[in-house]
Amino acid sequence: MSRHRNVRGLKYDEDLEDDDVYGHSVDDDYCISPATAAQFIYKRDDYNVRAFIEEPLEEGEEEEEPSHNNHPTLPGVDQARLHSCLDRMREVLGESVSEQVMVDAVLSSQFDTQQALDLLLSQEGKQTSKIKNKDAAPLWNPPIGKVKDQPGRVDCDIVPKVAKMTVSGKQITGFNIPSTAAENDRLRKNETLGSAGLEASSKTNSANPALDEPTALQTPIKSSSKAKQQIDVKAELEKRGGKQLLNLVVIGHVDAGKSTLMGHFLYLLGNVNKRIMHKYEQESKKAGKASFAFAWVLDETGEERERGVTMDVGMTKFETNTKVITLMDAPGHKDFIPNMITGAAQADVAILVVDASRGEFEAGFEAGGQTREHALLVRSLGVTQLAVAVNKMDQVNWHPERFKEISNKLGQFLKQAGFKESDVAYIPTAGLNGENLTTRSQVHELKAWYNGACLIEQIDSFKSLQRPVEKPFRLSVSDVFKDQGSGFCVTGKIKAGYVQSGDRVLVMPPNESCTVKGITLHDEPVDWAAAGEHVTLTVTGVDIIKINVGCIFCDQKAPIKTCTRFRARVLIFNIDLPITQGLPVLLHYQTVSEPGTIRRLVSVLHKSTGEVLKKKPKCLTKGQNALIELQTHRTVALELYKDFKELGRFMLRYAGSTIAAGVVTEIKE
Amino acid sequence: MKLLNKSLERDSGGQVTMVPDEAEDMWHTYNLLQVGDSLQASTIRKVQTESATGSVGSNRVRTTLTISVENIDFDTQACLLRVKGTNIQENEYVRMGAYHTIELELNRKFTLAKKQWDSVMLDRIEQACDPARIADVAAVIMQEGLAHVCLVTSSMTVLRAKVETNIPRKRKGSCSQHDKALEKFYDSVMQAIIRHINFDVVKCVLVASPGFVRDQFSDYLFQQAVKLDIKLLLENRSKFLLVHSSSGHKYALKEVLLDPVVTGRLADTKAAGEVKALEEFYKMLQHEPDRAFYGINHVEKANEALAIETLLMCDELFRSQDIAKRSRYVRLVDSVRENGGIVRIFSSLHVSGEQLAQLSGVASILRFPVADLSDQEEDSGSDSD
């Protein structure tokens, strides 16, 4: 329970912090109490965005509305008072509330601006809460009804719930006050029919030719149901306009200082509490590992701290000037490469940390070191932009020669690995001292020859990626755990499409469907999430035992394919033993790792042209490009590379080393 | 296995009488049996008796039957061998030609007669009766959330228990779920060890994992053993050996058996020998691909050139019910031996044998390079399915 309280407390703090960061939050515009804001902030947010996007639509409605309504009957003096009131209200509310609503509010409060505002805001609050409870009972008092219903309707456009749709249908009649009893009945009928589904409701409307008058009204319904999908995508893009989301993985040889570098980085950014940092310092000193204090920010389990080795991917977030970064701190130790792969499979960009001190760089870079393997892995997993942090430069006295030597060596290798030279940047850093991380270093020795970007500037300058939002929903599960309340939680990155709370989704391979109850992004609940985001879903309707790490949550209408046999085009890495048929391998795909065997070697292909060089080769040796057939022990969910670039990639490992990277070309059965 | 009586000639008919005295012997017997052989063993038969008044009674009778083998079934988990066939010898309870299934039992003799005994079978008998006992090894191969408890004997690897649990990741500010799940996982592995490993037989328990899981687990194991006073574990503490492996999947057992710490302690077990031989084959394939052949057609070609130095074969091939196919393999083995080559027959129950079986079941390392034949022959052992 205490943890629960803790989380709530945290959320509240962060809300306040957000105010500072953004400076100009939506709450300020509305002047609502923070409590109300916290309760409804997301609705309001979408609502705002929607108002922005759907402006033409809104206008169309507004043009229509006055014809039904009658404020022209007001005497001249009142008209003037009304206008001045409206002006003042607009100052407070902005464009978020339609003029008609405001007019009504003003009229019912007898030209008292303050009162009208109160009325509007409180009504709004009530209305949203009522709709949230799926209260389908009609609110049938026309004068205030419009005021009440207005936000409700806007709301329903965004949230894809059937119950809300029916509210929208009803509410439209609210504008047509001269509705007869017969019409009411008909609408009720519509409403019950409509509850069958969104499309169904619009179909019944259009299928009923007797409804001649509401044709004008149908358009908003239809367009809103169609627009639902667009809103998400657009709204997302709109939001991203401010701060783009980027998934960053930190990789490198063991003891290159990845965790320390990033821990210190987070501390300098103010993401780590001073008090906590002090605590870590004290404790690590006590444990005789003072230099690990910063690493403890990301290494949280007792085991990791005790041994001073990152074992699993540590995940956290931070913000730069233009980006929100999900940081994944990958383990460098050879034994934990499977964990590193699950982390890297979710990353868009990477920071490669290398140790500059004499001998250490070489140890990490030579065969058997992880620098090469990690770089190849992230490249094969689709990461194209890379920042190389040449770490521990203080230990070589910030010597420019050493920096140049390392960047030359790495540059050659990275070019071979398939990184474009323009997408790789080299930055001298010192993780423990915190030099050149968040501010350009003032160290003399460095300033003398280096005037490039510091780490945060480099992160900030990463190009953002195009996300496949239009494609069907896919989420690969990286963690399953129980939380408070009903259901359980799964964590993962949305690879394609988007998801909204309340959606039914399909889980593959168990082939079970379940309901998304809630979505959490960076510890804050949200109503929807789209491709590229790292989210936690609360799901119900399926047993936790059936869901494993590596399952794929997908769209029910366009499920991911499952199979135990597939063909793939692979690139063989630098291997000691050749690959023959029958070799037992470990298939790493997204977050899953599944044992399998190489069933057949189909052909050897030319590296660049892809033409068949040899059919049925006896074995595959290093550097070859080949078509093979793989068999897994259990069913795995896969996508073809040509359909989903992100989801078509996999890795093969054998006896503790990565032997090949590949893309799925054909699914057999 | 004890050999009581042997009256046979190579490549002609004859019979042997043996007493299996451990579970592994069932595996050897399984590899000896073929459809058409006759098997005599003591068994239990349910007999119906009808009295003069017509009342029907049924009782179980122990009797010795001789059957002509029609179907052979081996249960790896229980190490049970069931042989089905028709009765071919007069018996007071069972009619001639009646079906019976004999379940071979430990410590009860059986007699096996064949029309033809070939060299591979004779080797098998020899191997089965080899008194030099090699230590049985238990292996626990684990990674976070996945563990395999196996029993490794000289010719079998039996998976005793597989533990698979979901372990939540560490998350910002909360490791308790991770730690709790890990503890639960260790506990189930411990239970599996206690339940499935017979410490009277097993001389060594290998605990293998990547990273620190093995250390963590062994700490946990002995802490719990002290806490709960599990004498079985405390007494056998010295038998536990911690080794590195790259993952917790079963095939990682190969790496474990190659580990110098293990080979030093276990001397040369057959399992380790097989792994090493296969590794050599792969090395040869890497360095001199023309000296490493696999697939029956290729290997036979190489044999014609008298080039085979070491022949690796999977015992699965000799269990083939197709007489012609089997004799083809036997001929190959014999001719390689004649030419001074070494023949290693892999057990298909070992991980290395599994791999070899996938690699068409036959592989060979050659004395001298032979030009690659793969272009002339398109379908070499690899079925299109």
C-alpha cells in the first residue's frame, strides 16, 4: 500500500514540475484548481488539440447553430453587454469553447461574466465526469443542456466509446429544440441500435431514408467517427511538434563506464535527487566502491550494486531542449548480451561508450570485446545514428592524439558495419568527473583542441524518426508484472500503430484477446499511445501465466503472423565455427529468445546484388550472405521484413556469441 | 548389463541372454531390438479362467513368453522399454499368435535372438556390458527464469525437470517484484533438484549459467538447506560444481561438458567425447572444408576414396526399420573400420547427437582433401520438407 501512496505522491510532484518546464500549461489557460486539472487534464488536452484540428468542422456547426438559436431577439444594450462579456470570457477560455455555449452561459447568468465562467467550467467538469461514468441517461433541459453537452460531444469525438457516441447523437437533438415526441422515439431507437457499434450507428442513420432532416447532422457524426483515427495520429504529431520522443540505448564494452556516465549525466540534468545521490555516495563508499556511486542511479538491484556490473537494462527518461528521451542502459558484460539485445531492439539511436585509457580500448575493441559486437548488434537491429562517447579521457590527460586514434579505428569499423559517416559523432567525455556531459567542458587540455558539442547537445541533435503510426498496432512485451488493482501490467515499446485505453487487442503467440484498461507513459496515465513510445499497458481478460516476455500485442483485425518455420536472409558475423544445417541456435527476436535449429541452408547470396551464388551450400562461413530456413521449438510471432521493417529483424546466437543477423523473408508454417 | 550367455556368429543368427541392471541398459536394449527379432522374457499376463460352472475369473500370472517383435516403444522419462509382438512359443496361459506386450524389467534376464547380428550390434553389446562404470552426472543449466535439470549418463541425457517462470524486470524504484520472483524461481529449482536427483547414484552436480545466476543460486540453495535442515543437500555439498554456460537452454549442456573444470573432474565421459568430436568436425569444416563431409552420399563417396579418418554417426540411423538402409550404414561402418578409421556412434539422446541427427546423421573428418562433391549431387540427405 505504501508504494501505491508513494506513486500517487510522485505523480503529483511531477505535475507541478511540468508546470515549471512547460511554463505555459493548459491549466493556466483554464484557471482550474490543480485537483480538477489533475483529474481531467488529458481529456482537456485532447480536446484542445482537437478543437485546433477540427476547426473547419466546428465552424460549420457554429454557422448552423445560430439559425436554430435566438439571441438576435436581445435589445441593443443587452447585445452590447453580451459582447463585452464574451470578450472577457474569451480571454480566459481562449477558443476552446464555442461562442454559442458562451452566449448561453452569459444569458443564463444574466450578463455576469464571473458567474458565467463559473457555470461553464463547473458544468464542464460535471459533464465530463458523468460521461466518464458512461452515464447514458439523457440530460434533458434545453437551455443549459447545450452548455452541458458541448464539452461532452467534443469529448466523445476523441474517446472511442460507444456509449459516448450515443450521447453525441442525443446531444445533437439538443440543438433542435423543436423535436417532437415521435422524433424522440426514433432517436432513442437509433441510440439502442447505435450501441451495437460506431459504424453500426452511422449505418442505421444512413440506412434510414425517413430521416431527411438529420442528414445535415449526420455529417458531423460520420466525420467524427472517421476522424477518430486521424485525430490520434495528428494529435500525436502535434504533440511531438514540441518535444519528440526518442529511444536511446547506451552500449559498450564491460567497464567502459556506461552506467556511471549516464548516472552522472542524469544527476547533472537534475533528474536525480541530491539527497539520494548523497545517500548513494555514502553507501558506495561504505561498500568500498566509491567510484560506483553514479552507476547506482541506474543499477538498482542489490546484486548489480554488489558486483558493480549492470545485469539488466536500466530504463529511465530525461528531457533535452527538443526531445523527450527514453534512456536504456544496457549491460556490457558478455553474459548479458541477451538482455542488451532486448534493450537495443527497442532503441532508435545509440550511444557507444568506449574506454579511452591505454589498453582498455584495445581490450574492448579486439576480438572477444563487446565494442564490436554491440555496435554490430545495434546496427542490425535498425539503429542508424550513433554517438561515440570516448570516455575516461581524463585518464589520458585529454590527449588529442589518443582521441584521434580511437575515432579513426572506430570510424573504419563502424563504416564497415554499415553506419554512415555523417550519422556517427565522436565526443570526448569523462563520466566520473562529469566533463563534457551537459555543458561544454571548461578543462584546459580539452578546450585547447576540442570545441564540438557536448553529450547532451549531440543527443539533442539526433534526427527524429518517422514512426509507422498508420500501420496496424504492434507492441512487443519486454516485461510482465502484477500491479495494484485488477489485471496486470505489460511493458513494451509500441512498434507500429497506436492503442487507446478500452481497446480489445490480440496477444500472439498464445492467441488470446484481452482489453487494455489503462496506458502509462513515463509513469503518467494517458488515454492513448502511438508508435515509438515505451508504455505500460494494464490489461484484463487474460491469464498472466499465458503472457510471457516476447509476446506481441497486436491489432485484432490485422494480427501478426505466427510460425515455427521461416526463411530468412542472414548476414554471417565473424564466427569461429561454420554454420551447417542442424546447428542449434538461439533466436533473438524483439524481446523474445527462443531456441531453434537451422533447418536448411538454401543458398549463398551475393552481398550487394543478392543473386544466388551457390545453391545448397555445405556450410556458411564468416561474412557470407545467405538464405536459410529456421525452425523454432515453439511458435513465435513474426513479421516479414518487407511489411514491417522494424519487426522483421532478428539475431542468431550460438554458444555465447552472435553468429548472424537476419531479416525474415518468408513464413512457412 | 550382465551378459549371461552368448551363442552367436557375426553376420549370422544366434542369441544372447542378458540381465539389465540399470536404467541405461534399457536404452542399449532399445538400440539392439529390431522388428522381426524374437524376445524371451518373464512378464505378467492377465489370464481369464472359466470354471466348469461358467463363472469367469481373471488373475494375473507371471510367466515367461517368447514373442516375435512387432513394435518397440522407449519411454525416455521413465527409461521403460515396451515390446509388442505375437507369441511364438507354446505356453500354458497364452495361445500361439496372441499379442502380448513385454515390459522389460531391471534385474530380470531376457533372451534376444536375431537372424543376423552385425558389427554395430556386437559393439553395442560390448559397450553395454562394459564394467568400467562412468560416473553419472546431474546438470542444472539455468538462466534467470529458465532452468533445465538433466541427468547425463554415458549414453543418455534425460531431461528430468524444466522450470520456467516469468521474472519481472527491475524497474525504476521497485526491485521487490524482481527479487521475489527470483527467489520463487530458485525455490522451484531447488525442489526439482531434491525430487529428481538421486544422490546415491550421481557423483557430481553441475550448476551452469551465464552471469552470476549460478553463484546466487548455490548461495540460496545452501542457505535454505541449513535453514530447513535438508540433510540431503548438506551432505552432498561437495558434489556441486559451478560452471559457466552461455544460456539456460538445453543445448548449452554441450559447452558445459567441454569445460576443462568438468572434464578434469569427470575424466572422459562418452558424452564429453562426442561433443569434442563434433567440435573437431566443425573446426575442420571451417579451416579445410574439403576435409569435412556430411550427408550419407558424400560420406560414402569419401569412403570409396579411403579418405575417412573419423566417422561420426548417430545411433538413430541404426534403429531404422528398413533393413536395406540399415545394412547400408553398417557396411559403411565396417568398411571405415577396415581401413583404419575411427567410428564414433553418437547417442541421439545427447545434445551432440541431436545436433548430428539434424546434420543428416552422418559426418566424417577426412585424412586428405577430396574435391567438393556437392555440385554433382543435388539431393544429399536433406529432405525437401
